[in-house]
Amino acid sequence: MRFRVLFLALAVALPLFAKQRVVRHPAPGAGTPTFSREIVRIFQQHCQTCHHAGDIAPFPLVSYSDAKPRASMIKVMTQIRHMPPWKAADGCGDFRDERRLTTEEIATIAKWADAGAPEGNRADLPAPVTFSNAWELGTPDLVLANDESFTPELGKDTYRCFTVPTNTTSEKWVRAVDTHPGDRSTVHHVLTFIDTTGESQRLDEAEPGPGYTCFGGPGFTTTGSLGGWAPGQRALELPENVAFRLPAGSRVVMQVHYHPHTLTPMPDRTAYGLYFSDAPSPKELRFLPIVNQSFTIPPNNSNYLVNGDFPFPLWFAVKIWLVAPHMHLLGKKMEVFYTPPNSTEQCLIRIDDWDFNWQGSYRYENPIDVPAGTRLGLRAWYDNSSSNIRNPNSPPKPVSWGEATTDEMCLAFVGVTIE
């Protein structure tokens, strides 16, 4: 679904190009951007982590032959900021690993496309970026993977939970995690959940095939998480002396979202690598839910507001390290904020154009110090009208909280350490 706009742009643009006569562009002048000099460097920094062979993007953007026939489309997709996919709005949160083009970079791409997408002098090309399947942080202390591979159905978004025993005999602290999708062309994102009761194993045994169907959550009450992964994301290393707690003998459930847009989805066996901390007493990264589970979005309302909150003021001072908003297909916009005692509301993240297919965790460049007594809240807007192309119901109908695709959620997780 996330590529629908891209394909619609192609469908509109190609007939127009077919009717036009071939235009001969002059050789690029000194001020004209070329692929070899400017454009490939922009692609290396912002695009190629997804747009290379074997990854989630539908085509590579590594060579000139990859880019030239798509120049006009790339211009459009970058100007409307559909690509690269980064949803956090400016002016609300200073995040690490931003996938965002500058105004100057967008203008450079447009100028290059308008000039006929010149290649330039190949001697100007930088060294190519190498994409390796090796573990980024070295060999993990523990690798979790399902015993059997799973092949998703072609053209159907699939959410599958795989429960894996850790077989640990003592409590562990996890300082870093790395994700290895088995089939990068179909794995869209991975979320993890800790199970200390064995309920996930019973859910797996009750359904044939590897894993079990799940959406929104793992289907049981979880005691924690080890983070997650989305395309283009590198290994997650927590700050020094901060770690996830992994109880002894627990199971880790990996929820894998498959988006098989290729003609032949391959068997997938995604692996999750854990790196243990040697710190004597690390601070535990905990997730606080800001939520509203009692709402109903009326039909034919294109801008319905739902408010959510953490149910009580924070008892302790905390540092906020990351935030992860979550809605389903009717989601339109979300704001997450905190309000210190006797002070004004402060923004944590704002997403003005919610897209269910591009969501994840947003990590701050520096932690936010929040005093005891602070309240956490969110505002979420939903589009339950026929004009919402993602609306699963035609005609629209009332929608409330639930796990299914056709249900909704109003939720954000805030990752904190207690100070």
C-alpha cells in the first residue's frame, strides 16, 4: 500500500511522456547537477539503504541506469516528501537517523531531472556503498529465529508472530539488538514482545504452520519489548548504562509484517540478534503506554479527534529516550506531548500525514529530562470518510478500538528510564 502513490504517479506520467516528442537536452553546463557528481551522493546518504538489490524497495537506486528512467518520478516523490519516508514533522523533537532531504537537496534533484537527468563524468563517482548481510555489531550473544521458515501470500499484507525460547537460566540485560530479515523484499517491519507465561507458545500450537496470525499486538499481555526494526534502520544500540531487561527463561515473540509486492515471495526466517550488557547495574528502558481504548469513530467524519493519556502523573523523574506512535488505517494525524507540573505543554512528536505502512520508533538525539508529576498525553485525528483511500469499509461504518485491520488504535509508547 505504501507504494500506491508511487505507482499512481507512474500511471499518470507514462502516458503523458508517450505523447511528447523526444527532447534533446544539451550537455550539462557547469552549474547543472549530474548523477555522478551530486545525485548519487544524495541517494547514498538518504535512499540506498532501502533502494538496493534484495531490500524492501521495489527497485535499486545505485547506478545511473537505475536512476535515469525514473528521474521524473523521483523529482515528484521527493518534492511531495513521500520519499524518503520520514513522518516526524519539523519543530517537534530532535531525532536520530532522520530520513529527510533538505530543501537544497530536493531542488538539486529537480534541477537534475529538468535538465534531462545527465550522467556527468564517471570519474566524479564516489566509492559505492557496500551493503552486507553480516551482523553490524559483530556476532551476537544470542540469535533468536523461528525453527521453520514462513512464506507470505502474494499481494497480501500479513502479520505473523513467531515465538522463540531464549533458554536463559538467569536474567539478562540487552544493550543492543540487530535484525536480519530473511527476505528483505517482503519484510516491512518487526516488533518484539517478551512473554514470561508461555501464552505465545499456546497460541502458536493452536494454529497450523509456523507462527500464528497477529495484528496490532502479540495476542497476550506482554511484560516488555526488545525494540523493533523497519527498512533502512541499522542496529539499535542503547546509550551507555541503559538496557532492556530479559527475564530468565522467557520467550521472545517477533511480530513480522510482510508486504509481498514481488511476483514470487520467498520463504522468510527473520533472525533477531541480542547483545548482552556487562554493566553492573544498567538502567532499564521501560515503555509507558499513552492510550485511549474507549472511542468510536463515526462514519463520514474526515477529522475525528480522540484524546489519550497515561492514566496518572509520573511518580518519578524520567529520561525520555524514544517515542513510538501507533494507529491503523483511519489514522490521519497524531501529536504526543508531556506537561510538567505548573508548566505548559511540550511536544514530543507530531505526525501530520500518518501512513500505517511507515511507522516505527523515533529515538531522540539527546534524552529529554522530565520531572516527577509530569503528565503524558496525545491527540489523534482519524479520517473515516469515503475520501480516505485506505478506509477498509465502503461505505464507512463506526470503528472502535480493536486488534483487526478494520479496527483502530489510539496509542503511543514512550521509552524511558527512571532517574
